[in-house]
Amino acid sequence: MIVGVAGLAAGLAVGALVLDSQRPGRFRKRGWLEVAPEDDDRLVMADDLIKRGRLKNMTRAAVQKLLGAATPTDRFPGALAYRLGLERSYMPVDFEWLVIQFDGGDRVTQYWIATD
């Protein structure tokens, strides 16, 4: 009986971890790369990246490996920018962007979500 209860508890713990990792909003590289630029799923994934500090001190090459090619734009000179979707507002007219700035050694110095 004790083995059965322990097995059940272990199964529930593993199941919770799997469900948590698939929860919308958590950054998942595969999900980030597969979502279309006009889809707003990247908005909540970017929030998660920022909240967890995942980009801190990464190299430009490591960021590009993690997030893929940046969105072509001249709005943020010298930075990598990823279009996330329409802004979160009552009447969205602009896009939100994940903007990543680098130092002279190509390491991330700051990153934020901007609206154009």
C-alpha cells in the first residue's frame, strides 16, 4: 500500500512538471521559433524571459541561437529586435517588440519590451 501511494505521488509530481512546462506563457525555444511573428504568443513568452532574467549577460550569438533571427527593422539601431505582436491595449494599433542591447563585447547589457 505504501509503495502504491508513493508511486501515485511520484506520478502526480511528474505530471505537474510536464503540465507546467507546457503552460502558455512560459518561454519554450521550440514554441518561440514555431510561432508566426503576427501571433501574440511571443508577448507572454517575452514577459517570462524578462521575468526570469534568461538573457542577462548572454552573447549576441547565444541570443540568436536561443531566439532565432531578429525581425528586420531600423527602429532600434545596434540592437536585436523581435516583433512580439500587437500591443496589449484596448485599441491596439502598434506592435510590441523585445529589444536587446549589447555592449562592445557583444554581451547583453539591457533588454525590454518597447512599443513602436
